[in-house]
Amino acid sequence: MLPLELIRRDPERVRRAAELKGEPAPVDEILKLDEGWRAQLHKAETIKAEQNRLSKEFAKTRDESLKEKLRQMSDEAKIALEMADSVKHELDQLLLQVPNLFDESVPIGESEADNVVAREWGNKPEFGFTPQTHYDLGEALGIMDFERAARVTGSRFAFLLGDGARLERALVQFMLDVHTHEHGYTEVWAPMLVNSASMVGTANLPKFADMAFKVEDKDLWLIPTVEVPVTNFHRDEILEGDRLPMKYVAYAPSWRTEAGAAGKDTRGFIRMHQFSKVELVKVTTAETSMEEFEKLVADAEVILQRLGLSYHVLSMCTGDMGFAQYKKYDLEAWSPGVDRYLEVSSCSVFNDFQAMRANIRYRPAKGAPPKFAHTINGSGLALPRTIDAIMETYQRSDGLISVPEVLKPYMGGIELIGAR
RNA sequence: GGGGAGGUGGCUGAGUGGCCGAAAGCACCCGCCUGCUAAGCGGGUAGGGGGUGUAAAGCUCCCUCGGAGGUUCGAAUCCUCUCCUCCCCGCCA
């Protein structure tokens, strides 16, 4: 969330950011409630101060005549504080609904059509035949099964089998190895259910409740991304400034309801209710966050480069970047079978937006007052579409799939996927 | 799942109704001392919010001892609920 103080001081800036993001922002209501809250709080605290003073006097003098008056003041103070609290509560709820500001470098725009290609890498592969889609290849080779998944669970789930399942496992291992050994991230194995406070911390609540699966009768949610438990790992903590940036990499499944995506990407291994993801998370300072963000994006790109996949980096425009993000890049891998780019990573910097919600702070120096941290995260990478891009890029005319060089050690040395 | 013990500042830990936002120790910071280091001596160091300051500082008030309620003029301390941790028993991959 944004600091109340910022909204007081510069409401116009907040309004403008919200407008360009296409998000509603209850700035006027907030300003009004803020004024009311402060007036009521002042009133309540005045009564409370007097009550505290007289109560101390009573402790000394034991003057019984004070007692009845104190009893009354106690009630008055309680009511006044309750009134202030209820306004503050309302105010806090509204604050959670205000979208983040955005960086100067973010392109202004309304939809995905306005996103800007920041850079491209690799050449789109040429085939002497018409390339097949990953789902045709996968079903023909018996390594992907959507039909049985629909029977066992429902739509937007998949079984991977044989070399397909192994490819998924190999990719996870490969990505984790690169990020831990070469990029200096600490591997994390995280809970896959989190409580509501954590969901609020990363801004998945209250706004995006319908995107996540909720456990019945419990205050637990299936993680829509492992970013949620990993970022909340430091919730309500004050970190030592010299330990920053904290760098984590976590592998976990993500669960999403995909509400609002009806009819979109219904074919293939693209938009699943459950998908694996290797996620990068950083907690850092205001001074270094933009630089650390660019480095994180580069760390994710390394995976695509090593896999030999052609991709481009999109700088997301204001209207397409989302509620909580301060700046965001999407990495999209070229998938010749479906003949389009598939999003395999989304990398965002949040400034202190999440940290304020999750109360993650750090002490810049010994004895200095704590400041809110900056949080960053990005996929490095999401599995299904990476698998799609590999299958489609490395397919052969006979319908078998070559194993990318870097994955061979992770695939037991096999050269071809689907060979029997 | 049953029984028991606990949750206090960066950490350890004392505190059973007002003198407590909190002893003591550790850690850390500033100063003194010392040829250097260690030791020693003196001082300082929780978080959040409101008001007042152009800002910072300062001053001042309010809140916070896992969380939410309650009793009381007054709660870290008493009561209820709840979450978490530890120990014993049972069950289980």
C-alpha cells in the first residue's frame, strides 16, 4: 500500500498513477476519512490523557470522590477510541485498494497492445516442415494427457508422463542449480498453503481473492505463486541493512482459478489451474531496488538463453502492468507450433508497496530507525510454457524432440524425447 | 487427537494490580582510559500513531508485553476465547 502521508501530501500524483493504470483509487474518500479519523483520535486521546492523569492521582490520594468521575471518563474514552478505530479501520481497507505508483520508465498505455519490446534474443527456428503444436506432439508421444486429467480432476489440468514428466523435473533441477550456484540465490522450500495475512502482504488480497483457491472452513489459501510464502518469510521483521539484498529461489506448484479466462488458451499446456514454477524473490533497499530488479530479469533470461529459446522482453505499459507493480517485464518465449510468443516469466519490482503491507523493514545502519524494504520477484521460469517452447522449438520432422544440450545431464543423457 | 508447560525489547530473561514500555545480562553505538588489542569506567539504544515544527531535530500526548475480547478508576500481571512453541501419550507417510 501507499503511505497515508503520501496521499495527504500529493493526492494528485496518486490519482494520476491510478488513472493511467486503469484502476480505481478512492483518494477522495481516503482524504475525507483521514481528516475525520484525526479529529476523532485527537478527541479520544485528550480524554484518555486526562483519565490517565487523574487515575495516577487517585492512586496517590485514594480520593474516593474521584472514582465516579473516573468511571465515567473511562466509558467516554472507550467510546471515543472505538469511534476513532472504526474510522481508521475503514480507512485502512480503502488504503489497501489504492494501486501502486509506477516508475518513470514505464510506458504509458492502456492494453497489452501498448507494451514495448525492450529487447529480443535468438532467432526463431526455421523448419523444413510445418511445426506441430506441443499438445499434438505431446499427445502423440504419450507424454502429455489432458483427457484423463479432465476426468480425474477437471479442465485446465494435465498429466505429464515418461520423458514429459522427466523433462519437467529436469528443468526444475537445471533452473535451481543455475540460480543457486551461479546467481547466488538461497533455495527455499516453502509452505504451499498460506493464511490471509500473507495474501494481503503480497497484495493478492483483498483485490484478487477470486484468483486463488481457498481451503474450506480454514483461513488457508493455495498459493497462487510461491512468491507469497517467500516474500512473507520476512513479514513483521526488521532486517539488518547489511544483510540486504536477500535473494531466494523457490520451486513450487502454483494454483490459480483463472477466473475471467474462460475460453482463453483452453487448448494445450498453457493456462493451467496448477503449474510448476521456479521463482526468484529479492528483498532489498530503496537505493538498490531498480538495479537489483534489472539483475533479476537478467538472471531469468539466462535460463532461456541456455535452453536456446528465442524470446523477447516486454516492458509492460501502465494499463497492463497490474495493481501492485512499480515496474514489470514479461519474458515471452517463441513457440513455433502455436505460432506465438508464450509468457514464461513475469518480473516485477514493487518498491515498498508489498513491504508496507507485510511490514517488512530493515535498519539502514546500527541504531538508525527502520525503513520499509523494497521487494522484487520474477519467474525463473514458469514450467509449462517453457516445456511448450522447448517441445515446439526442438521438434523434428519425425515427431520426436531433441533434448537441449544443457538438459542432457538432467535427462539421464538421452538425446531424444519420445523415442521408444 | 488426549494431558502438561510456556509466549515479554535485536537476543537471553526478571516482572502476579499503580512506583513498569519494562530489572539484569548479552549485543550494538558514543565518550573516557590505554603504546595497540582486550579489559575497565561513564552514557545511550523497542515499535507505531496523533498534535506542534517549512523540513529535520525537539517538545508533547496516545497505543503496543503472541492476537482478540472482558473485569477494574488503573492490566505484562486477573478472567474468557484464539493462534503459536515446547514436553509426554496415542495415531500416522
